[in-house]
Amino acid sequence: MNKGSFLFLLILIMLAAIGTYQALFPLPTSMAFDQFFALSAFLLICVSLMIGPLATIWPKSFAVLIEPRRAVGIAAFVFALVHVSITFIIMLGGKWGMLVSSLSNELGVLAGILLFILAVTSSDYAIKTLGPGLWKNVQRFNYLIFILVFAHFILKSIIVSATASGQTFINLADVFMLFMAAATVVLQVAGFITRRRMMARKMQGPSA
């Protein structure tokens, strides 16, 4: 199995685990579906951002995943679109004003718009039309999207949920996503440091 296929298999396993857990967690069905697509979109955003620094730090092992990363980003948009649709139609009753009725919703809507921009500019045609430089700058919206979605997640997450019977449950899906978000930040910092060191070595090379 090549590394690209392994990446997608790993993603499918994580999505299946989140889906199974959400189905068993004591939540209304509509809310469970909504959270599944929300958490899945966040997971895919984290994975897409992890690939870059991993390829920088360990290029021999992870550089091959740079191309499949585009598909991961598109999948993140699809899951986010379903999440927004469920939230708007079922949770908010189809009322447009409710989409901007809270900070959490506003952050989610803005992240969705940026995800749409990245999705429609992810093709080879978009790269040729925009040019590599501008296209790269557009794709950097990924970092802003992560911040927006992470803030949206913190405001909406259900780390602890109490049932009517008085029992208290820890939402392991939310805990897992906190771990994934933290790992994403750590890898971004590590990738940034590695790139700076590589640039410093290149600058020192000619004068050495």
C-alpha cells in the first residue's frame, strides 16, 4: 500500500471512529449528525495542515503526501458544507439571521466562505489562471480557516454532557479533536523552525 492510500485509509478509520462514537453518545439524532460532520471537517482541516510541516521535517517519508493533500482539503469543504446545511435547516430553522446571531456562528460562516474559496481554486486550472504566486497566497487562507474553526469548535464543543438521568459523560470525540488541534499547532511551529534553519544553511553555503 502506497503512502497516499494509507493516508486515506487512516482518515476513513478516524472518520468511522468519530461517526460510531457520535452515534453512541447521548445526543439527539440531528445534533449527533451535525457534530459528526463538524468534527470531521475540523479533522480534515487539521490533517491537511499537518502534511506540510511533516513533508518539511521528514521529506523522504511525507513529501509524497503533498499532492493528496488537495483532496483532503476538498473533502473538508464538503463535510463543512453538510455541517452548515444541517445547522441552518434543522438547528436554526432555516432563518438566515440566525447564521450571524452569535460569535460562534459568525466564525463558522466566515470559515465556510474561505473553505469554498480554497475548494474552487484547488484545481490545476486555477493554478494556471492565478499563477503559482497568487495561488499560493490564496491557499494560505488555510491558516486563518484553522484559527476560525478552532475558535468555533471551542465555543461549540461539548466536552462534558449531562444526561437526564444525572449521569455525566466525557465527549471523547471533542477531546480527540483538541489533541489533533494541538498537534497541528505544534507541527506548524516545528515546520516553521525547520524551514528557517534550512534557509539559514542555504545563505551560509556560498560564503562557507
